[in-house]
Amino acid sequence: MTNLENKTYSDIIEYILKDHHAYLKRELPEIERLVFTIYKVHFFDSGDVLEMVHKLYGQLKAILESHIIKEERALFFDIRDYEKKPSKELLEKILDGINRVEKDNEETLKIIRELRECTNDYELPPSSCSTFESTYDKLQDLERDLNKHIEIESNILFHRLKNEK
Ligand SMILES: [Fe+2]
């Protein structure tokens, strides 16, 4: 990760969009397809675990899509405007938006933990196939990417804006 500590708000937003939001837009539908496929194919040997994975992943995808919309349609615009022309009113609006995104981010982290728990740390069953393996690999990549994404938002971008007060 490039050092974002001394970057402007716009630079940090650019980095999040390019590295993390682009990744989600590309991977979320693909992982959804894979999760659905292994649930169907391995219903008789791993149906219990995959029923939970399928359900949790559906919840995760929905929250992440809202996350992208909330940031890309509103919050990031407001932050860019604030950078050009700061005002107390706009900062209040931004902090309110941050609050909502942070609640979603907490929920995201909770689901990630639940996915890890219900799969016993992504342990593959003896009956697994290459699609099963790549699904679990992709879910773990998603976990790593989300941890970084949320860390940058919370510890750098949102943290700095909260200190504007
Ligand atoms: Fe984000």
C-alpha cells in the first residue's frame, strides 16, 4: 500500500475507488456465481456448511453493494466538495454519512468472521473439487481485501475527517 498518511482526501478516495471498489465490482458477482455452483454440486456432501456460506455471502454482497452506493453516490462527493470549500454544515453531513458507513463496515466484519467460523477456517472437505477450492480461495482474498479497505477508510480517511471538528 502506498503511504496514504500525507495524501489529500481526493487522493485517498481515488486510491479506495481504484484498488478496493473496483475489486468488489469485479469479484462480487463472480464469487456469487461460484458459491451458488458449489452449493448445488456439493449439496449432498457439504450442504449444511454451504447453505450457511450461501446465506452469509448473500448478506455480505448486499451490504457491500450498499457500501459502494453510499460512498460513490454521496459521501465521497461531499468529502471532495469539503476539500475545495470547507464548511461546518458540510462537515456535519459528512460525519453523519461516515457514521452510516461505519455501521455497515462493522456488519461486514461480523459476517466475514461468521464465514470463517462456519467453514472451520475455510477447511476443504475430502470431496472438494477445483471449483470448491477456488471459491474458498476467492472468499479469503475478499476477506483480506476488505480488511485493508475498511482499515484505510476507518483509520485514515474517516479518522482524519472526525478530527476536523
Ligand atoms: Fe469503501
